[in-house]
Amino acid sequence: MKNTAATGVPSIAVAGDFPTLNQNTTGSAAKLTTARTFSITGKATAAGGTFDGSGGLAINVTAVTLVAGDIPNIAESQVTNLTADLAAKANLAGGQAFTDGMTTDTFYASTNFRIAYSNAYTYRSAGGAAAAVQNQIVGPSTLPASQAVSLLVRHKAGTGSGYKWSFARSENGTTGSHTAISTTTDDLGRLSWTGSDGTDFRDTAAILGFVNNTIVNANGFEGRLEFFLGAPATGILTRYAALDPTGLTVTGVSNSTGNQLISGTGAQGYATGSGGAVTQATNKATGVTLNKTNGQITMNAAALAANTSVAFTLTNSLIAATDVVNVSIASGATSLAYLIVVQATAAGSCSIAIRNVSAGSLSEAVVINFAVLKAVNA
């Protein structure tokens, strides 16, 4: 029915009296006349699509970009095992805080916190080009002046061993795959300390872990730790100490304010490579030069009369005037026929005297051991 405006009398409505609906009148009543375009904006990346009502619409999200603040803080009870493969997975554009309600710059792990990587890496030496950092844990960009950036792994309860940082290396290029270690010169991992000079971060100290030999036993490899410090004047990372099953090797001066105790069959002295040898020319009074802290002097075989002494000078740049130079007869001498002593010490030299205490003249190439013991007068 319709109301005729002119007469006000109701009459029968015909097709022309109805407006055209927004639909495809030649097809399904569920299909839109004009298809609508759908797209996703913001943190997700996806191809757009159109929808006309004739079927479902699927939009494929290919990437999600997150920055600090997009992820809520994670409570300790929620963190069980966090694994980040920064070489293969998307990186956060900013740092993310983890908290247990105490401090937002501290991460408390319930089990292990691991960083897996497949990339080889190096660290900067003084004067070298800055290497691109691919894998890193970064603290917050701003902190109160009194607060330091820290990462803490805490064992909260129970007995037994605490949690650990573990550096795992395989010679296989795929993360998690195994190829046996074949070298003792490539480090398995390192702890490195750097300081800013106002422009860049510079090496200051590092501890590196190595396989000391590649022989595998039932429990693992024989290991070695090497300790590096920025050298005076140059700042170049230089190895100053190494620790392996044979003991601690220190380069340079080893300082200690306490007692040095040696137990069992241990010894204190100079290692191979620190000593030297020299042979005396002409006669037993001829001076020799050997700039080593320890070594051997082979004397000339010239005759030394009974009950007679002779002295010669050992020139050695490593001797200080306050040092103690120890000497002893090693070989080449008739038993109980000689006395030997250092009779004077000066900066860069010492005087060694030997006396024939036998009843007859001796013509022997006496071999003398010497060692410099550093000492001071203050």
C-alpha cells in the first residue's frame, strides 16, 4: 500500500515506487555492489585485500615491528626460558625492561638466559675500524645519575649450584649444530670491558676462554683462560696472564701484598724462553754480555793456578744495583776444587769471582748458572 499525496487515498504500490537498494540486483543478495578495500597499518606489515561479501577475506601479516613500551613488563613468574637468536630473528628497536616488581632495569631469570648466534665476531683493537655489533644486550638509554646499568641473574631458592653464563661454540655455521673444535687459537667466548672516550667505546680489559688442546676426554676439553688489559700508552689489548692446568703464566711484573705459598712439588722460577747462554772468550778474566734474567756462562778453559782467584764482569741490562745475583757451578769442574761468588753488583752489571782451592793448576771450562733476583732498598 501507498499513500497518494494528491488525494490522501491509499492505493496499491508498484515496483517503481521503491528506491534502488545498495546491492547487486543481478546476483546474490549477500554480495556488495561496490567491493571494500581492507588494509593494516601501525606495527604490522601486510598486503591489503578487497571484500565484496561473496566469500571470506584473509590478510597475511608478514612482519611486526616492536619498540620499547610495546611489550608489557614481564614478571619473574612468567619467565621460564628466554632464548634470543638475534642473528635470525627480528630485533627490538629499543631496550625492553624485565621486572619482578623491584627494579625495572634488572632481569631475574628462573632458568637460563641465553644468546645464540651463528656469526663470527671480533673486538676492536686500538686504531682498528669499528666492527658492526650484531648481537647485544642493551640497557635503558637514560638512567638516574646514581644508577648503573646492570644485568643480574639471581638464584632465589633451593640448594646446589647457582645459575651461570655459558658461552658455547661449534665450528658449524648453523646455530645449534655441531662440528668439533679443531683449534686452540680461536676463543670460545669472552667477557669484555670497554670505556667511552667521548666518541666511541674503546677496549679496556677482556677475559677469553680457549680449548688448551683439542683432545676430548669423557668430561670435556682441557681449558685455558687468557687475561688481556689495555697496554700503557697505546691502549692496545695485550695478554698479561694465562691460566691452564700447568699453572698461571704472568707477563711482566706480578705484584702481591701477601704471602706466596707453593705446595706439593711446585716450583718458583723462570720459564723456558726467559734464559740464555754465553761463552767466555780469551781467558777467565774476559768479560761476557748476556741480557737475560737467568742463564749459563761457559768459562774459558785457560789455566787457573792453585789457590788463585780470578774475576770477570757480566754485563746485563736487566741487573739493578739493588738486585741479588745468584751463581753456582753447573758442570765442567773438578769436585770441591772451586769457590764462586758475586763480589759486586751495579746497575747493568755484576762481578763474578772464582777461586781454585785445589793444590794444583786447573784448566777447565767451568759452566756457571746464574739467576737475577729482583730487590729494592726501600
